[in-house]
Amino acid sequence: MSKKVQKTICIFGANFMLEQVNVLENDLAGALDPKDIEHIHRMRVASRRLRSAMDHFRECLPKKKSVTWQDDIRRVTKTLGRARDLDIQIETLNLLYDEDLDEKLKPGYRRLLLRLKQRRTKAQDKVTKTLTRYQDEGIFNILQHQFEDMAANKEGLYLFTPSLYQKAYAAVNQHLDDFLSYQTAIQKPENIEALHAMRIAGKHFRYTLEIFAPIYKQALLPYIQIMKDIQDQLGAIHDADVWIAWLPKFIEEERERIEDYFGNAGPLKRLLPGIQHLVAIQQNIRNETYQAFLSEWDILQREQAWENLRNIISAPVNVEAALQHLAAQQASQGENLQQAHLSVEERDAPQPPDSTS
């Protein structure tokens, strides 16, 4: 790959990565204050997008530094992820705990809210520790300067080169294949791990679509929306699975706390109706969402959505191949014409005298 072509690809990647670092920098102060949970959410998503882009454009980054940067951003994702998951769980309980909730269910809900909020406080301590250190060390500023330098001096450069299309084609195909590799396993609702793995693969696939979407104008936007919808469904299934697996453990943890404090597990009885009620709700959500997901998946299969996507991303590559083939033909025709012209010149040129005459 020529340096000029490599430069255009790196500038394209740097622009996307710079956008994500700007989000991290802009939401950093808000994430340190847990009052508005959307700062945590935006930073978490931006960190994932940034990691995806750094992987796609790793050849554009300093090798040793990029490994450190990836580790730093991965730590941000993990720390924010724990806080975000708890925010979602607390929000779920707050929505269910209202005036219409049966009084006998409320003690269990209140105890769950108490424990989750305690965990959220600890999670915020880790968020504060991690982000404060990054703020003091200027990690995000360092990345901003790195990507700004990479994106500089782009005047006069056409970024949407054939090589960029080829890179996009390979990346989208790879992540689509990974995502679709789970489509057989998901036909059974008990395949919890496969559904979760498909959810993770879907995130990587969606971020890849988002990175390269600008070079296809509006063509990839419907597929990005499709992946958002699928992620929402798989996310709801995963959240329900987490509740269903965790709540029985929570009961046992509370039993031990109550026995240690009261000397017997009697007070636990007040908590059980609410907790068991939540288990039933999550099982219903899980079943309904899973069926809705399968229905949506069948529609996508019948509409040949993934085959159509492959056609969209292959079009620029095919066009370029055709242009290269045409250029080769023209070059070949040019050589043939030149040879024919030379033959005519040789035929009409004066012949040297016969040495025997």
C-alpha cells in the first residue's frame, strides 16, 4: 500500500477516533457526578467505538503506544460498564415500584433497591478513581493531539479511495460473518451463552458499520438501525437472564445477612414475595422478547437483508475492479496500436542497400 493511500485511510480513521475522544473529554466531568447517568452511558459507548476504530486502524498508530492506549480505553469501558449496568437495574426497579405495586411486594423491592444503590456507590468510587487519574495524566488530551495530527494536512486529498472501500468491505464482511455464526445456536432459547455472544458480536458489527457508513452515503443507515433494534432485543434478553440468575443468589446472600443479625432467617419471609415477583416479571420479559427477536430475525432472513448488505458494500469494490480491468484493456490496446504504428513505420521506411549488389 502506497504512503499516499495509507495516509488517506489514516486520516479517515483519525476523524472518527477524534470524535469519540471528544465525547470522552466532554462528558468526563459529568461522569464524575452520578446525578446524570447519561454521561456514563455516552462515555461508555464512545469508549467502545474508539476501541473498535483503534483496532480497524491500528496500522496508523504507534505500535507500543497503541497497546497502552487500548488498555486504557478498555479499562474505561469496564469501569463505566459496571456503573451503567447498575443504573439500568435501579431504573428498572424504580419503574416497577410505584403506588400501584402491591404492598406485600414492596419490602422485597426496597431491599433490592438498597443493595443495588450500595453497589452503585462503590462502582462510582471506581469510576471517580479511574477518570480522575486519566484526567490528571491527560490521557484523553494525548489522544486528541494524536488524532488531530493524523487528520491534519488533508487539503487536496480525496479520502474515499478504492483502498478505503476495500478495507471497509473486508471489515464489514468479517464482522457480519462473526455475527451470523451464531444464527443456528439462537434457535434454542436455553442457549444463553450463544445469545450473549451474538449480542457482543452484534455490537462490534454495528460499530464497524458506523465507522465506514460515511463512504456509502445513506446506504448503511438502515442496517445500523436494524442492528440497534437487534441489540435492544438481545440486550433485554441478556438483562433478564442476569436478573433470573442473580436473584436466587441475592436471596441466599440476604438469608446469611439476616441470620447473622437476628440469629434466624424469619425476617426473610417479608422480602420473598417481591423478589419472586420480579423473577416472574423477568421470565415473562425474557420469553416475550426472545419470541419477538426470532420473529424479527425470520423477517430479515426472508428479506435477504444480509445478502443485500453484502451487495451494497461490494459495489464500490466491483466498480473499481471493472475500472482497473478497463484501464488494463485500454493500456493493452494502446500498446497494440503503438506496435501496429511501428510496424507501418518500419514497412514504409527506406530499405538499406543490398550488400551483395
